[in-house]
Amino acid sequence: MPPVIFPKPYYRKMPKYHYMSPARKEPDTRTYNGRFAARLRVLREKAGLTIEDVVESTGIPAQTLYNWENGRRTPPYVTLPILAETFGVKVRTLLPEE
């Protein structure tokens, strides 16, 4: 009897950018990055926006926004006016107090 050959399983490829929210991590507010991250998250939530809304309106990748909100990175200064306009605040409001 010849061996049974099963077809290879079909795996669906994940889209390049899928908007699954990673687990929320609170930023370390002792550092500048952490204070900026906390301010950014508060302003986004006050504006009633989700990460996906900000991605659609600014064109900034979702993973980049997550990194900014978790305090792993800070945005370049050229993106601050774009974020301020999206949240409906002044650029100075985005920056944390020293």
C-alpha cells in the first residue's frame, strides 16, 4: 500500500499592519520620555480618539504611536505640530513640564 500524502496546511498570511492593541504599559514618569508619553496618552484620550483614529488622520504608523505612548521613543520635533492639530491643542501643551 503506498504511503498517504497529506496536502500542506494552508496558512493565511497576516496583513502587514493589523491594529491589535498590545497590552497597555504605564510609562515611567521619572524620565522625560515617560512624562511625554503620559501627556500624549492623556491628550489623545481627552480628544476622544483611538490609536486607529490618529493613524488615519496623521499617517503615522500605529507601532510608532504605541512606542511614543509607552515611553520607548519620543517623536521628532517636526511631528509635534501634526499631533497638536490632531488633538486640538497647542504644541506647547504636548511638551511635559520640567
